[in-house]
Amino acid sequence: MKTKILVILMILVGLSVGGYFFYKNITGFKVEKGVVPVPSTEVQVYKGTWTPTMFTKNTRKLVSDMKKLKGLGINTVFFQGAPPQVEHCLEGVPPDSELVKIMKDIIPIHNELLISNIQTAHKNGLKVGLTMSKCMPQSKEISIEAWNSKVIEYAKLAEEHEVELFAPMNEPEVLFGPSASATWGQEILPKIREVYHGDVIWKGGAVGDILPDPGQPNSTNFSGYDYIGFTLGLASNAGMTMEDFSQQVDHSLDTIIGFAERDNVKGIMITEFYGLLPGAWEKNSWSEEKEARAHEIVLEKGKGKVVGFFALDFLGMSFFGGEKIGLPVSENTSQTQEVIKRYFTEIL
């Protein structure tokens, strides 16, 4: 759980820092009037990247990143917007810190930044998925009404700007637990359908997060969703070998496919996958070769079973300047990029 919370905070820092650079470099930040249409190309398999945020320093860099993605065979990018009452998600940070100041600066322009990213993706031939990030404030419980209101706000934005895929929240099981998430997922779905007419995907966590605790009833329910998405990765599991990971991928695929068949969902997607997060590389004698192989295992196992693959941001697009804490750095992912390009352009 501590790892999950740390990742959530890092995502929020990414949102903050990215927005700050956009705010300071406002001449590079542009929202087109009207709607930039979604690319008309038909997608059989969504080949994408999952980025905690793609708010970058300027439009020029964002366009460059999009072109790199296209060159790797990627056809879709998955963004996430900030949660409700985002200011409470950084409790414990000194109120006079630079980060808090940045948050106050960017919150009023957050949606404009998000729209700009969607428009840039569309202009560069990429489809878009959109969801909402989660956070767990220490002292203030965010009401379910606030969560729901923010979900519908993003669903309306997705409808207006021709977003291809919409998920109500990123890994809600981590926030609510599996049982409450299943109930909430069914309650929020008809409200989304009222305002958004694209495909709705449940962007779940790892299978271990989705399944109930031992001895508890299985309350999972994905009925009515177009797709089920889930996360695959070694996370910080120091003892897992490649063979172990391969077996985990098989088990996860079988489990989610079973849910899809049971609930009459038309397909499944791996909405976030990676090997080992960079913070654990040195401790676990990890390498670029192992990271590339972990990606390859997911792609080869998922071929023919999965209709969407979203690799965790491997180009360093989500964080800006200094250390890119917690996410892959492009200098260490050349072999991973080769694997992704081969599968996305030649095999899938």
C-alpha cells in the first residue's frame, strides 16, 4: 500500500510540475477553438502508452513526443486528469513549499492543459483514452459525490473532444477496495453513458487488487462496460523471476478473460504494463535487458487475447527536468522501445 501511495503522490507531482512549466511558458500553450477531430483510422488493436500525465514544457516538445510514439507504431495515448479537491492530496507538504505554490497556479488551468494535450494527439494522428487519477488524503475524506461529479465532468469533456476510450478512474480498487469498487462501478456507469457515447473501459489495478481478499465473496461485476483493463508488472517484487512473471501474466490473462466472458464484455486490455519500476533496479540487480524482456513477455502472451496494450510511459514524457522519479527514463529504455516497435509495427 505504501508503494501505491508513493506512486499516486509522484503522479500528482508530475501533474504539478508539468502544469507549472506550461503556466510559466504560456506562449507555448494553446487550445484550439472548436474540436480537433479524432483520427478516422480504424483500430483493431489499441497499441498505446499509459502516461500518468503528458503535460510537457511546451507544444513543440509534445509534438516531438507524439511523432516518436507514431514511429513506434503507437496509435493511442492514455491520459489522466486530476482528482477532485486535488489540493488535499499533498497533505503533509509544507504550505510554503514550491510544490504547493505550483498547485495553486495550475489548478485553474488544468482542464485547458488536458484539452491541449488531446488536441495535439489528434493532430498527430493518435487516438486518446482518458481517465481520472486517484488519491488518498490523510485527513479529509473526499465524498463519493465529489468523485462522481469529477468523473462526469471528464466524461463530458471526453464526449466534446472525441476521446476514443473513457474510464471512470485509474485503478479504483486501490482506493475503494474490490467490493466497494464493483458497486461504485455499476452505479457510475449509467451516469457516464448519459453524457459520453464512446467506449467505456474499466481501468482496474493488478489482478491481486481486483480480486477479493481470501475468504471474501467475489463481488466483481463488469457488466455494461465495453472493455476490462488491468495492470501487469513486477512492481517491486524482488523475488520474482522471469518465469514467475510469465506465469503471473498467464494467470492474470485467464482471470480477466473469465470475467469478460462471464459479464459479456467485448474485450480486455492491458491498460498499464511494465517490468520493474526504476527505483528498484539497483536493489534487485535489474537491467535494461530484463526490462525489455518483461515487456516482450506481456506482448507475446497477450497476442490474440488482448485488444489493447498500454506500456507505462517509457520515453520520459511525464516528468520534466531533474530526476524522473519513479518512471522509466528514455536513456534506459532503448531495448524496450525496440521490442515495442517490433510488436506494434510487425506482429500485432
